[in-house]
Amino acid sequence: MAAILRFRKLCFLEPSSQSSCNEHKKQRAKRDERKMRENCDAGEDGLRRKGVKEWRCIDSCCWVIGLMCTAWWLLLFLHHCMPASLPGAEPPGVRLRRQGVVALHPVVLVPGIVTGGLELWEGRPCSDGLFRQRLWAGSFAEIFKRPMCWLEHLSLDNETGLDPAGIRVRASSGLVAADYFAPGYFVWANLIENLARIGYEEKNMHMAAYDWRLSFQNTEVRDQTLSRLKSKIELMYVSNGYKKVVVVPHSMGANYFLHFMKWVESAGGGGRGWCAKHIKSIMNIGPVFLGVPKAVSSILSAESKDVAFLRAMAPGLLDSEIFRLQALEHVMRVSRTWDSLVSLLPKGGEAVWGNLDWSPEEDHVCDWGTRKYQQQSKTKGNETDGRHSFQVQEPTKFGRIVSFGKTGSSPDAISSKSNASCGKVKTEYDEVSQETIQKIFEERVYTADTLLDLLRSVAPKMMKRAEAHFSHGIAENLSDPKYNHYKYWSNPLETELPEAPDMEIYSLYGVGIPTERSYVYKLSPPGKCRSIPLQIDSSADGSHNGCLKGGVYFVDGDESVPVLSAGFMCAKGWKGKTRFNPSGSATYIREYKHIAPANLLHGRGLESGAHVDIMGNVALIKDVLRVAAGASGVELGGDRIYSDIMKISEKIKIHL
Amino acid sequence: MSLLRRRRRGGQDHEPGKPADPEEEEEEKKKPEQRRAEKKKWSCLDNCCWFIGCVCVAWWMLLFLYNLMPSSFPQYVTEAITGPPPDPPGLKLRKEGLAAKHPVVFVPGIVTAGLELWEGHQCAQGLFRKRLWGGTFGSVYKRPLCWEEHMSLDNETGLDPPGVRVRPVTGLVAADYFAPGYFVWAVLIENLAQIGYEEKTMYMASYDWRLSFQNTEVRDQSLSRIKSNIELMVSTNGGNKAVIIPHSMGVLYFLHFMKWVEAPAPMGGGGGTDWCAKHIKAVMNIGGPLLGVPKAVSGLFSAEAKDIAVARAIAPGVLDQDLFRIQTLQHLMKMTRTWDSTMSMIPKGGDTIWGDLDSSPEDDYLPSKRRLNATEEAIDVSSETKRKRKHYGRIISFGKDIAEADSSQINRVNFRGAVKGRNMANDTCIDVWTEYQEMGFGGIKAVAEYKAYTAGDLVDLLSFVAPKMMARGSAHFSYGIADDLDDPKYLHYKYWSNPLETRLPNAPDMEIFAMYGVGIPTERAYIYMEAPWAECHIPFRIDTSASEEEEEEEEEDMCLKDGVLSVDGDETVPVLSAGFMSAKGWRGTTRFNPSGMKNFVREYEHAPPANFLEGRGTQSGAHVDIMGNFALIEDIMRVAAGATGDQLGGDRVYSDIFEWSQKIKLKL
């Protein structure tokens, strides 16, 4: 430190003397020289000159940095001087409050996968000093500081799906658990703020945070999360003057809450009628009722659209063996210990997701430009035009969720694979024999049904563990006693809704964004340290109605969840009195058309329809606020549909 | 240093350097253009930039080095200097095989828990869900008046002012750290986590500590939430009863809770008469002001405490300046007087407990006495005879002579019913309204004329000087001693937080621990004076010139210092208040403890940290720092893991609490 201080003094003296006395140039120059001499072991001319140059360089560096800092501070200062909120759009909470909308029903927020924070309660020596610090969400600083340690702590036990020995990572609790995912990246914060404006506070607003890595039943086994949620809802019900709660689950939270409703009326000891007594409505935001194809690709090869896109842009970067990064392998190893991922696999099999030749969305038009135009103008002529153009084309085969394309290396090429040198990152693929991979490749096409077999063969441990907790079929006979088992509770096609005729179920989701629906795969090029033998064939492009891009087929949705998965249950499966909804709870679909933010100032937009950004959508917030303040679905205006969800649902023939 | 060296050398250079000059001139001629260009470049602005750049770079370097430093480095340095530290209790007990058993509930005290903004006026924009209290206190500096406005409660109702909602932070973060780096519960939490506790077995019962206890239920349903959470934790942890750990005012709050939860529904929680017996294993009070603290009186009377008095003694005038019209104390007083909770800590039990004009239970207290051992008792007695008796009973006396005079010499003029003048129509002080402005000269005179106030007079005094506040407060708190606990009036919630006016719940297996630090001089009585008159001033202040002059007494033996008479305690709560109930009032089967639940007194002798590196010490006995005391943490953990008070070793006493308790004649 002393050295630095001395350096600073040196630096300071010199230029100030230069500038201060402009009149005595000569004198000053002399002094300069003297100083130079001192600084640079006085003596030879050459050396001196060198010294001069060096000084200039450092000086100008300092100067540049100083300039930058000053500019930055200036901007920061201006930023602080700016009024806290830009004049313009009034937050929906303020407007509604002026209209007399005030807090009435307590609100329960159920976060989805990934967005909830996790913190460390007990760890290995490498995690010293991180006690009760966030490992997940927040700044993610630890990934950069000690990546291996971080990965180790986020993994669960491969056998039990619970904590590994000596590690306790727990969900954060309270509203902070999922208000912001990272600094500035809101998840629930906008909704919370607007709820607060009409009078909500922590006594009538609860974040039902849970450890999203665990299977739903295990959150109860390990943390008693379901019991806590039950007790919390009961408390809020009583202490808010016997007003039923409005539940707002997001993403996977919708499945979690389905599970909760079944649990609370059976194992939870609430008895029949608990839901009818305590729940006014469930406002699912971007629910993944029937799963998402994205889950398949992430289990299969730890990839999704973004990764495939990245690979297409910069081939070789991800796969490079330099630094032995093996990022994907690490991601795969960790994420395969998370049971909850399995809850997101497509449910309902071929009946819902389509078979080799047919799929409910087959006449989907993927020309996104035209589509937007249609939606904006909404003239009949245009629509028939669109339909016309589709009729010429061959239907897209979305039913083939995973297909192995024409390209890609032949299976023989990878037989030379040896992973002896890369024993460090073991994924389950190391235990999968060559023949299996070859067989997988030769099978070529997988639908929602055969997909499960595929996953069982490539990820045997994970599927074995998780299939004790989740099921993906369609029930033939719901009164079969086997459906009392908790593994069916989160699958809407294998459970009945609770008996609560007054309860309302909403499905609120964004539309108008291309969403992953099926994938074209290939075998990975051989590599020493690569142990994932499959990858998305990002070269497959274009041919089918423009739906295929970078090895991924797209349909309408909110970027993560296809319309089919988010909307089907409310559009058809539960509509009216069906066997899945025996008491005839009312269902509503509210779609929000995606409009990208006009400019950077709008941040993530007030009319976004994207899976997470929709939480800042003004129209959605308004709907939630109105319902929380007592409105019913009919008062909101009933269904509000932009997509083809009704047509798609019509095509799905399941016994209701 | 290097600077000096360079200067000297420069000087030396100058004289023999003459012949070198032509050489330099030559060089200058060679490249005049270059030089001129450079000269232009270095303007003043450039220099500034350059300097800032240097500072930034140096700062980043240091930061970088700091980050490179292994996290165990400070610990390593500490160890090198002070020797290896003792194992933290969590690690030690874990090795012994202790594991989490009973769920644990923390009840934070006044001031230490965080408050956040949920709705505010225009000036508080952008502070939504940001901490107003606790944390960095950033907004205090940025917009002090706005902050004060939001922290105040309504003067009439003691609830939210219109348009403002400030709510307690929930979760363990509510009171783990008060400010960054200043732990409250964090050390305890961390140690509990080491034997297996986590959020499902640990609960921070945070509440808005500004409100009166019953109002926390009225406004936030805080009591219902605590009840529901305890029930949940007991049922999800296999029926193991909860261990409650209240700190400071939390002790009173939990006392109130125990009565509330068993009281029938409209006023209480409707848990039934055996709720506590079913759900609570032990209540481990840390530094509980069960009988109130004298500090609360000075706080309410003149918004002062020892610290402020000392500050005034050191730098007279700073606090009282009208310059800038800061009027800090007045603002503080205006704000704190809207907080009902401060009134829960006014000394309770009147003269019976706190002593009258002539005698008080702690009369024979001598700071050095405990340090000399029992063997030197003879010296003790002789030194005691030499000393003047301290009149601790006179909690407020006007003038040092009054504090020391014999009671017969004090000529008191009753202030009750004195006419208050209404003369302060001066609008310069309108913005910092305190109730003193309604009192007028007459009222102030009357207060000073009464000369000495004992605990019994205090409530009257406060009602005289702050009638609105006390009217609000007396609906929620009571300070007396019950004659007959069967009187139906004691069913009212205002008595629930006064241990002398309620019975403990019927739970013979429950244990109560009184854990507190001893060995620090603690405020017990004050010497006041009338403030030199100024219109915007609080008319009374602690007379900091009053100190003991006796030369034969060593510094540490001085009980009277800067106008404050102190006794043994934990710096905030006198031993008497923290220990009496467990030492005598509740011991055995008494009328306050009809089911005869066991009581234990656990005292922790204060040992200041040996050096700066130890931070706030692991053997501290100070009111808040005791939460980092390893012995206390160990006791708590043992109980949480299933031990009983007897297994801990029963009482552990350093102070004279038992002797003093004996002197208090209270019908039991």
C-alpha cells in the first residue's frame, strides 16, 4: 500500500507543476527534467527519454480513466437528479385506485422454476462466508468466483433427489424470494408494487416460495413447504375477514399449485371442501399445464433455442475444448439432479401433442411478419388470404418432437470416442453404451409418447427418480384408486379439480412470439472431452412454412410455453363440466398479444407477452388487480383470445 | 515521506546543477514543438481528470487486492495477534452431537428491527419496499424531513398517518443485522444453523415496534401471525414445543402475546387456556426490561440519554444551536413521542420496586465491589460507610443538591394541577411542534418546583408534560402493581405487558430464563436542570455538570457522572429490571406465577473485547452485543436442542440481584 501511495504522490506532483507556472516555461522545463532524472535513475539521455515516454503513457492512461470516471459520475448524478419516474404512463395500480379498486382478497404468489432465489444454509469448506447468501438469483457473483463450488452446491443428490450430504441449500422466503431475479430484472416486483398501490401489504400478500429444484412432494418432505402454504392461506383467510384468497401462480408454479390443491384435500388434512372454502380464483400466468418441449431438449442435451442459436452463430465456441470449459456438460450434470425438470415434460402423449403425421397446430402459419399484420389489421380479407396461403403448403409435422435430421455425423464416427482424459465431468451419457446411442439415432423420430422411452434410455437415473414423482399420461378412469398417489397430482390430465364450483381458474398468457415446439437433432461431432452425443442440428432451416429455424420448429406462444400447453385445459379440458372438472369451476382464457417495447427507454415493455416479461404487462396487472379486488371473470370480460387456441383444442380428441 | 526525500534531493540538485543547465536547454530547443503541444494538452481540467484517474486506479488496485485476499485472511491476522479464537459454540456443540430439536422463535426488541415503506407521500418516491429504518439509513441524509414524516405515527390514534404505510420487514432479514456489519441476531442464527436449524425451524417474529402491542394486532395481525407460525412449526416438527427467544422490548411483547393468545376471541387470540403449555417449552428472555428502564423516562422527558448528555458535555452548544434551525432533538422528540411502544418501558411498580425518596434496593451498590472478592468484605463495608448514600429512588431530581439531600430537606411544591401558561404563539417553532410548547412558563416552573420524582411520580409527571401522548399510552399500558389479580379489570389488554399486573399462563412445564449482561454502568437516575431559555428548546435537560467530586473514589467507582446516576446492568437495562421477576417475582409458586413454572437467572459478566480486531467481542454483556456472547449462545442452543434449565446449571449470578430482590417488599 505504501508503494501505491508513493506512486500517487509522484504522479500528482509532476503534472501540476507543469500546469501551474505557465510563465516560467524554462524554469519549469528544468524542473521537469530534474524530476525525470530522479524518477528514472538519472543519467543517460536515452534512458531519460524512455522515462519521459513511459510517464506520458501512464499519465494519459490515468487521464483517460479520470475522464471516464468523471463522465460516469456526471451521468450518474444527472440520473439521480432526474425525477424518479418518467412522466408518461401511469402505473395501473394508481389508475385503478382512483377508480375505487381497493384490496379485498388476500393474494398468494407462486413463483415458477428458476425465478425463485436459493440461499446457502450449510456447505462445504469451499463455500466459506456464503452463509445465507444467495446462490441462485441476485448477482450470481459466485459463479465467476468459484464456479465448481457453486455447481456442487446447486446439485442435488443423484439417488434421492434431496440434499447431498453436508449441503443445505434452501429457498429464500418472503417477497424478496422472487421480486427481482437479478438486480434490475423484475419478476414479481411490478405486480407487487401495483398491488401495494391499491392497499396490499405483507399481511395480505404472500410469496409461496419453494425450492424449485425438488419434486413437488419432496418440498413437503424436506421443508414442509406445502404445510406452510396451507397454514399461511388459512391465516390470511381468517385475519382478512374471511375473504378467500386469490392465487397467482406463474409458469411451473401452476403445476405446483395443482399439486397443492390435491395434497391439501387429502394428505394435508384440509379435507374435502378446503379449496372451495379458501380459494376464490387461481390466476395462472403462463402456465405449463401440459409441459413444454423445451424441457425435452434441456434434458436431452442441455440445450435450447438460445444455445442452438449461439452455436449457429459461432460454431465451435461452445464445443471448443480449450480451457476444458465443458459448460454444457456441467449444466447437464447439475440440472439432471433436479426432479422438477421432469414435471415440465410434455404430458398427454400423442393425443395432445400429435403423432408422426398429425399435430393440433399443423395448420399453423409461421410467417411471423404476415401474422402480425393479420392481427393488427384484423380484416376478414386478410385472414382468408392467410388461410389460402396455408392451404397451398404442406402441414408442418410438429408431432415429431425430436427427429434426427438428414445431416449430422454418422454413428460410426463417434465410436472412437474416449472419455478417459475427461473423467472430471461425468454425465449420465458416459454410462450409456454406444449401441444405445446408435439405436436412438436409427429410430429417427420421437413423438410425445416415445420421447419418454428415449429419455429413460439416456437419463436412466433421473427418470427413475423423477417418475416416482411425476406422471405424463392421460387417465382412462379417474376413479381408479391409483390416482390417489401424489405422482399424478400435478398432471391436469390425471387428476380432478377439487370440488369448488365457485372457484375460478384463469389462464393468462402471452401470444405472438415464436415458441419452441419440436427439434431436429443430430449426433455430435466426435471430440475428446465431449460426452453429450446429441445436439440440436442448427443447420436445419427454413423448409416448412418458415416454422423451422436453426433446428427448432416454432409455434405461437410466449417464447417458452406453446399456446397449446398454456391454454388447452382452460379452453377445453376444464371448460364446463368435464371429468377433469367435475364441479364445473369456471375457466377463463386471457391472452395478451406481444408488442415489443418501442425503444430502449421502455425497458422490457408494458405490453410484452414474453414468458417472464408478461409480469410487467399493464393489461395483465390490471386483470389481476381487479380480480384481487373482488371482480369475477365475467366482469373482466370473459375470454380474450388472439391465438388459434380454440381451433387447436377442437382438434385434440380426448375423452372428457 | 517520499515527498520530503524528493524535495531535499531537488534542493541539492539545484546548486551543482548549474552546469547541467545548458544541456537541458539544448534539449529543449530540439523539440520545442512537442513541448508546446504537451503544454497545451495539460490544462487544469486535464489535471483534474488525471488526478481522479489516479485515485480511481489506486482505489481499484486496492479493491482488487482486497478481493484477491483469501477470505480467511483477517481471521488469520487476528489469530496471529490474539492466539486461536475459541470454537464458535455452534461448531463446538455440533461436535458434541447436539442437533436441532425444538423450533426457535426470535422476538426482536425496540429499534433493532427493520421497517420498510409500502405507501408514502410524494417526497418518498422510489423508496417503495426500501428500508426506512435499519440498513444503511441512506434516506435519513438524503431527505431528513421526509424521513421523519414517514417514521412518525399519528398523534391521536398511534396508528398510520393518512397516506403513509410503513411496515415491519419480515423474515430473518428483519433483524439479523441492524446496519451493515452491525449484527443483532445474525451470530445466533448462524450458530443455530450449524446444528441444523433453517427457516422451517426458525422464525423471526418481527412486528412494528413503534406501535403499542395491541395495535400491532389491530393493524397488522402480527400476534395472529406469530400464533399461526408457532402452531405450524410445532406441528411440522413432530410436536416439539417452541423455544422463544425475545430480546429487550420483545420480552414485554411476548408477555403480552402469551396473555393475548389465551384470552377469548374478540380481544385475544382464542387459543384456549392451555395454548402456552402445549406450544412453548421455554422463554429465554435476553436483557428484558420487564420492569421498565429509566432510560425511557429521559427519552420521553427530554429526548436525551446518557450518550447525548455526554455529547453535550464534550461539545456544549453544538446540539442546541439554532443555527441552520436543525433542532435535531426537537425533531427526534416529536417523532418518538408518536411511538406508543416507548411508553411500555416506563418504570413499573412505582416506589415499591424502584425505591422512594430515601431508599432504593440498590442503595449499597458500589461499582468496584464485585471485583473485590468476598474475602475482602471488611474493606467493602468500611468504604461503604465512607460513601454518601445514593438516592437511586429519585429517578429525576432537579439539581445535584436535591439528588444528595436528605428527604426532609426537600421542599416540594406539587405540580399536579398547576396552571399551564399558553404564551408560546411564536410561529418560528411551528414546524417542530412538541407538546412542551403548550406548557408555558407556568407549567415548566411547576415541574421544576417539585424537585425530585420517584418512580411513582413519573407517570404523573409525564402526563403533565405530554398529556396527549400519555392519554394514548395509558389506554395500552399500565405501570402499577396489582392488589388483586382476580379483579376482572385485569382482563383488559393494557395490563398484559406488565408482569406485576398479570399472571403467567398456566404451564407448569414451561421454563423462563432471564439472561442478561452485568458489569456495565447503567442509567438509573438523572439530575436535571432547566434549560437556558430559548423558544424552540426543550425546557429541561440533563445537568451534565453534576458529577461526583470525591477524590478518594477512583474513576470507575463513580456512580454519578455527567448528571446520570448509574448502577449495575447491561448498559441499558438495570439488573433490577431484568432480573427481579425471575429472581423473586416469579420464583416458585407466587400469585404472579400460579402454576409454579421454573425460573432461572443467567447472568453474563461483561468482558470488553481485548482489542479492536475482535469487533464487538465474544464475551460482551452489553444490551445488544450480548447477542454475540458465546456463553449465551451456547445456553440457548443447549435449550433449543432439548436441555432443561437444571441441565444448564440452574442460576448463574454475578450481581447482587438476589440481595436487592430481597429488599423489595412485594406481596407475592
